[in-house]
Amino acid sequence: MWNSPEAQQWIKAVLEEMYPKLGSSKVSLMLLDQPEGSPGKVKFWVELGASIMLDKPIIVLAEHNQSIPSKLDKLADKVIRFDPDNLEASANDLQKAFKEVIEK
């Protein structure tokens, strides 16, 4: 499987695109977009793992009614719950979170 052309293309994209962007960032902003009962998105898993290995501060964004795995909740430097109907308040919360984790 890992030797397939598709897998090799994906690995190349992770190493040449995602890794440099994440490596040069001050914070990892993760949007938890996981429908209930879904195993999740591989892109999220890879970015989360890379964020941990690069020792990046992690901010998780999740809709106000979305469940968050308990380990992710403990691991994240900040968890921002947002209401899609009130994005202005969520933007203020996100701005505060960025400031807090960058100053840490």
C-alpha cells in the first residue's frame, strides 16, 4: 500500500507542502470537522501528529455541540467552541486564544 503511486504522492505532499507550512507557523489551528460516528479525517490526524512532534501550540476549533475526544481536549492548548450563527463572538475568542498561546 505505501509503495503505491497514490501513497507516494500523498507522502510527498505531506513532506513538501504540509510540513514546511506547519514548521514555520507559530500555532497549529485545527478545525475538528468530524461527523458523529465517523472515524475522522486522515488529514486532521496527520496534521495533529505533526503538530505534536513539532511541539507547536495547538488550538482546536469545534462547533458548540460537537463532542471532542477527551485526550484531544487535554492535549490542546486551547479549545474554542464556536456557534456558526455567531461567528463574530467566535472570532474574538479565537483572537484571544492566539494571543494567549503565542505569549506562553
